[in-house]
Amino acid sequence: MNGMDPTLFTDIKSLDRLRQESLTAADSRKPLLKAAQQFESFFTQMLLTRMREANRVFEADSPFNSHYTRFYQGMLDQQMAVEMSQKGSLGLAQLMVEQLSPTQGAILPGQASGYGAMGSQHSTAKAAPLAEKSAETGDKPVVSKAQPIEKTVEPTAFDSPKSFIDTLLPLAKGAAEKLGTSPLVLLAQAALETGWGKKLLRRLNGESSFNLFNIKADPSWQGESTRVTTLEYKEGVAVKQSANFRSYDDFSQSFGDYVEFLQRNPRYREALQSAADPERFIEKLQQAGYATDPKYASKVMRVFESIPQLSGDRAL
């Protein structure tokens, strides 16, 4: 079964093992995921059964239309449902974990930014190549890789805005130099998106996604992703939606992908041309559709203005 958990639909004892694991497991996500996969397998089996019934009228004259054929087809469908749930084919199990997990169900503080919020358009693994349209090549995808800005920053539990600033400022400087803007405006944007690092998106297994800018995973994204509930604004009204967001190995990859994301996408050309002016840069990002929150730019600038005082370094 291609490396999956070799669970058979006839293994009724697995339900009792799941109950015992939920009582003793240190990580509550694992039994929760397994329970969600069980539910998804039951639901998938129901779908397959209804599809078989709908097709039965066409099998009336088939020599294989017999009680025995239907019996073994039912067994096959039940096993297929188990395997499909383990692969996450429908995505129901992941959605259930997001809704029921205390660390996954929160609404994003950044008001749904990044690629998916533009309208047209969550085990640790390296960020894979991404493909986006380039102004120079027309509709031909350009494959690139999110490169770290500097050396990797180890995962950090930010206990204050100051620790957030002190840890990420070197990376922000590297990214800002590539974009031609102020590192403080990048820190401000990341702080707004993640609540000063305290509300970073998490993968299904509970590990950090390191996604500081809440960039969404569109169909061209080939790296790891995580699905969470986010807040989008449609005609000024905030609505909840589920969306996929990119996951990285570390914060340096997050900054690196942010730089490439803006530079590869023609719609942010005006923002990059205004990068020397932080306020105008953020306004142009918002106008280009980076975030759906109508007050996104003003929120970022309020954080931007507070950074020198919060860091304790007036020279910033």
C-alpha cells in the first residue's frame, strides 16, 4: 500500500486501539488524525456504495451481475475507502483536525494575505520549487526555489515583540536589501500576519510552518502546505474560509520565498517600484491584492511605527 499504514477494513480491533491511544498519547493530534481518517473512510465508502447503486441499472444484462460479484465489490470498496482516507484523497480528515485541534482552529491574525487572498488565484520537508507566471516569459511557468536569505534561524518561541524583532531583524535586512525597502516594514508585516510570532501557522502534525507572511499555496506550489481557517474580506464583509498555506523548513526560507513571490509576480511590479517608500510599498501591495483586509496597509504601518520603541533601539 505504498508505505501507508496497512490497515484492513476488517480490523475492528483498531477502533479499540484508537480509543486506548487517545487516553495515553502525549500528542493528541495523532489519535485525532486517526479518528478523522476513520470517519473519512466511512464517508468515502458511502459515496462508493451510492455510486455502485446508481450504476446498477446498466449492469442488468451483464454476465457479472450476481450476488457474489456485488459482495466482493463491496469488500473492495471498503478497502479502497480505508486507503483513500490514509492518503487524504478527499481532505475531510485534515479539515476535521483543523476544526477540533486547539492549536489549528484559530483565525489568522493577518486577515488572509498572500497568493490565495488575491482572488484569482500547512513532517518537515524542504521547500520545493514554485512556478508562477513571469512578465518576461508570458504564460510559461518559471520554476524557482525559495532560497534562504542568510543562514538558517532555529525555531524560536517568541515571548515578546522584542524577541521577535531581535531574532528576525538580520533576515529582514537581507530580504529588504533584495527588495530595496526597509527591513522594518517587512518585520511589521510579519508581526501583523503572525501576532508577533505567537500565531504562526502549524502543520497537521503540530510543527511550525515558519510561514511569516501567510503566503497561500496555489496549485503551482510544489512544496509542503497546511490547511487552516482564515478570514477573508468580500465587499468589506469578513467571512471565514479554509485555505492552503505554504510551509517552510525555517524562517530564512520564508523570507526568501517572500522575496521571490513578489519579484516573480507581475501584479506586484508597482509595489516594488515604490519599495523605497515603506508606506507606499505596503499600500501598493494591498492595492495589488496581497490582502483582502481594506485596512491592511494602515495596520502594517502602525506596527512599523512601533518597532523602534518595542525593540528598545531608537536607532532603528
